[in-house]
Amino acid sequence: MIPEVGHFAVILALCVALAQAFFSLVGATRGYVNWMAVSRPAAYLLFFLTTFGFCCLVISFLTNDFSVLNVASNSNSQLPWPYRLAASWGSHEGSLLLWVLMLSGWMAAVARFSKGVPNDMLSLILGVMALVAIGFYSFLLLTSNPFDRLLPPAMDGRDLNPLLQDPGMVIHPPMLYMGYVGFSVVFAFAIAALISGRLDTTWARWSRPWTTIAWAFLTIGIALGSWWAYYELGWGGWWFWDPVENASFMPWLCGTALMHSLLVTEKRGSFKVWTVLLAIITFSLSLLGTFLVRSGVLTSVHAFATDPERGVFILGFLVFVVGASLVLFAWRAPKVGLGGRFDLVSRESALLANNVLLVVAAASVLLGTLYPLFLDALGLGKISVGPPYFDAVFIPIMAPAMFLMGIGPISRWKKSSVPDLALKLKWAFVVSIVSSLLLPFTMGTWSLLVSFGLLMAVWIALAGIVNLWTRLKQMSRGEGRTFWNSVASLPNSYYGMLCAHWGVAVFIVGVTLVNGYEVEKDVKMSLGNTVTIGNYTIRLDALKDLEGPNYTGVEGSMAILVDGKEVDRMFPQKRLYTVQQMAMTEAAIDTGFTRDLYISLGEPLSDGSWVVRVYLKPYVDWIWGGAFLMALGGILAVSDRRYRKASQPENGTEGVTASS
Amino acid sequence: MITKTKIIGLMLFFLGPWSFAEEAPLLAKDPVLEARVKAISLELRCLVCQNQTIADSNAGLAVDLKNQVRDMLREGMNETQIKDFMVERYGDFVLYDPPIKGTTMVLWAGPLLMLFIAFWFSVRFVRRRSRNPDAYKSAEDIDRARALLKD
């Protein structure tokens, strides 16, 4: 009964979305106030119905209702309950339900938190989001119903893929989808602005916090995914340039560009056309990512061709959304004014260059991801595009952007002078060069790549400090404030920017040092054997059998010795998940500020010994720490007071730039 | 005073298995060779896995291929020869570093070309912008609007 109720709720949700799209869009373009009044309550209703439907699915999973196909295929009675919960969105069908849940959640949030936005504009925004929702609810109901029954019911389920039975995987998909789907908000803002012709600075101001918050979620989501790969796959890699990863990374790159170009649009009224285009592209890439991951096209073009229903639907939807948006863009965009004038050396130019680099980087990742698919589809042969290609292409494109990250925030709007910038940044520049040349020696060997990576990181970090220092000095001199008063009076968005940029520096340190100085040892260990790596000696003391809820296995007990003294104990496991008969390596990781000690149990050998892989990974946690700082920066920026101020009605700002 | 327990403790310390704690043998008998095997394995695709290098995979085929790479290195073949051999056997699909040839021209030249075009456009855009008196006026408009709003 519960699955049917859930199914019905989702069908009702589709009906609500249809009504909402109709009344909101027609009402807003025709100026029918009564019709527009539908959009806000409809968004809440949509969110309620979807949450209700989602809860029904969760209940089916939690209560082990194996008469539901989705539950029978992705869960098991022995599965611990947190993973039964996570299994609700572990399958294709469930993840789509999560997708629409997020979408309706964002719609409700827009309805709730956009008090300052005029009614007709809000109706347009919610109407556009409802159109997107119609596409996804139909996709869900027509091709991927998560509530389908299985008759006769299965005795027990086929279990969740063991790779997904992990705490990281419980929160990774919701975070990632929050980000992915969150870009639909700024997309809707852009389309609404194009339709109404009000592409002004207020539009940019409304869009900015939504973009930033979605970006922060996406950052966390990607970082969690990478962290999960690091500890779950058993060999300590953290990024593989896998198409699935790229699918989430492309919207991230474009979203990053979008945040920066929205800044220019809001502050200077420039880049309006570009910002709108970027908003469309970013959301389109989110949709493309969904298509790539959900259509099966990634595993093989042929898998897509044999079961084309889902793929064709979402491809058609993608083409419709992108096509319609671009047509609207081509029709409306030329009517937009140019915005503020600026010189070649100015913050606008720096941000433009940042946009160019980020977008070209995203385009290159797109090229590398889709190229093998195109070649295969055209019958020109099968090729693989992997890390060697992406490293070779991505790093040279991003390096100048890292350099600009130091200069951009300290340069002036409209017109900056090179001597002035040089004066401000010369110490940061000299110190970063010298320290990047010397620092590698403290780690052991000197290498060009390490030195180059550190150069960028130190440069970004120091330029941030110089920036903060200059701002504070100006304030205490010019406005006669005390130091702490100046610190307190700088806006949160400024600190958010610094925090995110420092996050990038921290991230680069992590990547550079772990690539440069990682040590790996593959050994054959018997009981009592030791393996020495760095300062650590690892001794295998015992092996014991493991009896988990839905797996069996072996657990090693390893003593970690420093100078002969035991400092820690680690317990790597090898599990065999009984239902799917899948072996999993549960690495033991000792996390530290400057290094991770990573032990993974390989295969047993005939003489009773085990293959053991030990890694010493210097500064690897800085990778995710950096990503966390970036996301924190985004959240800080959104908490800025002026957005709360902006939520009050503002009269007279509209049309200021539209008239130019 | 040496107590009984201490003696037992000492005996255990010397006679227990840990007193013979010996360094576990490396899986690879020749670490230099193994490093070369790994470097090559990192660029070869495990054809039966879902997007994994043979270095990262423990699948049967991956292990076989790694052994084969090791044997070929021992026989004195170099990296290019081994890769050529793999390509001959499995096609370009086995290489994660796609070779530069007719069908991959767009792939390799694309990013550079895009970068070039994008920069050409933006420099043109900035040049035009910095000369545009109209735009200048609108920037003043914004400043004036800002000032008005603050009041």
C-alpha cells in the first residue's frame, strides 16, 4: 500500500508542476495577478508531495518490503539500517527521486526566501523551474518508477552494491545533487530575466547567493566523492578523471566561473550577456552530467543503444532545455546594454580572464569525456582518454588562473595600474618564489613539479594576506578605525572570498605534495613480520576472522611503531559481501595533519602470508581540507548582511542599467 | 629486584614471535623493475574493468598484463615497444594516453584552439569596451544610482 501511495504522490506532484508552470508563466507574461499568486503555494505543495513520496520509498526500504522491485534489487534484510536508508537513493530510480526532491526543495526555498523579488519575476522563476520539474517527474514516472512492484515478491533482496555501503556514500549523493540541482535556480533566474527583459544588476544580486550556495554544496559533494574513492577503493587514489567524476566537475568549473562573472555583473553592470549564457551553460552541464551517468552511455555506446528508452528521453529533454534556452538567449540578449567601461588592466579584465580559463578548462574536460563516445558512435575506433590526457591539458590551463587569483582581488575596478599592483605584490611574489624553491628540500628531494605547485599555493596564500593587510591599513588610516574595528567591519563576503582562495592554496599543497612524495610499499607479510615506511614500522600481530552483518572477512591487527615504541594500532580488513559475493578492501587509515598512513590488505597467498600495501601519503588530507575551506568560503559569502538587506523591497534599483 | 613476572616478560620478549620480527619481503624482487612496471601499468587500461588502469585493478586480466609487462621489460623491451605491442593486441582502447593521429587531432588540438579563440575574443571585447564612451556613461549611471540608493 505504501509504495502505491508514494507513487500517487509523485503523480500528483507532476500535476502540480504542470499547473504551476502554466499559471506562473502565463500569469507573469500577461500580468494576471491571481494566476501569479499560484506559484508560491504550488512550490510548497510540490515540495510536500515529493517529500511524502520520497518518505514512502524510504519506508519501503527500511521495512524490507521486497515486493517493491527497487528494494528487492538494491537492499537486503541483513543490510544495516543506515545503508538501507542510503539504498533509497542508491539505485537509478531512487536517485532520480532524490533529484526531483532536491529540485522541489530548491523551489520551495526560492518561494520562501525571495521576498524582495517582484511577484511577476518570482512567478517566472518558479514557472521555469516547474518546466524543468515536469521533465524530470515525467522521466521518473514514464521510464524509472521507483515504486514498481515485483510479483511474486522476492524472499530477500539482492543487496546494495558493497562499494556503496559506506558512511561517505550515505551523504555524498544528497550533497552532490543539492549542488547539481541548485544550479537550476540561477538558470531559472537567467531565463526569467531574459523573458522579462530585466537583465539588470538587481537580477545579478538575487542570483548570486543561490549560485554560491549551490556551488558550495557541489564542492562538498565532489570532495566527499573523492574522499570516498580514497578510502574505499583500496589503493588510495583520490581523483581518476573518470567520466562520472568529470560529469560533476564540469558544472563545478562553470559554476565557479559563473560566481565570478555574477560579481562583475552586480558590481559593475558588465558581462551581463556572458553571465546569462554561463548560467545556461552551467545548468546544461548539470543536465548533461545526469544524462551521462544515468543513460548508460558511459559504459558503452552500445549499452545505450540496446536500452535506449531512458537515454533518449533525457537526451531529448537536454536538447529541448539547452535549445530553447539558447534560442531565447539569441533573441533577447542583443537588447542588453553593455555596462560599465573598464581598462585592459582592471579587476574586470582579471575576472574575464578567470572566466575564459575556467570555461576553456571545462570545455576541455567535456571534450576529453565525450570524444571517445563520439569516435565510437561514428565507428572510427575505440580510444580511452584518461589521466595522462587530462593532466596534460588541465594543469597548463589552470596554472595562469592560479596566478591571476593573486592579482585579481587586489586590483581595482575600472582601471588599475601595473606599477601599483607590482608595488603591492612584490614581496608576496619574491617570498613565494624563494620559498617554493627552498621548501621541496625540507621534504627530501627537489623536483620541478613540486616547486611549481608550491609556488602557486604560496603565491595565492600570500597575495590573500597582502590583500587583507592592505584593506585593513586603508580602513584604519582612511577612516580612523582601530585595527579590530576594521577587522570586524569588513563584510563576510570578503572573508568568504579569502577563505575560498586560501582553500585553493591548501588544495594545491595537498595535491602537489602527495604526488611528489608519496611512498608505496607492496610486501608479503606473515604474522610477526614488519614493514618500514618513513619513520614508521608496521608489524602484523594477528589476523582474525570477521563476522559482519552482511559480510564475512579477515581483519589484520597491526602495531605501528616509532623508534621501537608502539604508538598506534590499525585494523585493515578484507571483506566478502555474502549476497553479491564481492570482495572489498577496507583500508585502515591513520589520518594526520602532515601525512596519512594507509594500510590495505591485498590477497592471501598460498603459504598463509598476505599481500599488504602500505602507503605514506604526505599532506593528502589537505586536498579535502582545501575543498572544505572553499565551500566554507561560499557559505561565509552567502551569510553576508547585504543579502539579508536585499531581501527587503528595493524600490528604484530596477531599470537603472536597463535604461543604458 | 628481578621478579618472576619480569623474567617471564623478558623471556617472552626475547622468545616471542616478535623478537624475530623481520622485515617483510617486498612483493617485487626487483624494485627498480617494479617501478617501471608500475609507470607503464598506470597508462594501460584494464579492458574488463570499469575504467581502471591495470595498475589499480586486481582483476585476472590486469594481473596477467602486469606480469606480461614485467616479462617484456626483463627481455629488454622499452616502454614504446611494450605499448606498441599492447596496441597491436588490444587496439588504441588500451592506452589511457590517446596517441596523436588523424582521429585524435581534434582531441589534442581542441583545448589549445579553444583557449586561443577565447582569448582573442576577450581581448577584442576589452579593447572595444575601454574605448566605448557609451559604456562609460552607463558606468557613471551605476555609480550615481548607488549613491542615490545609499541616501
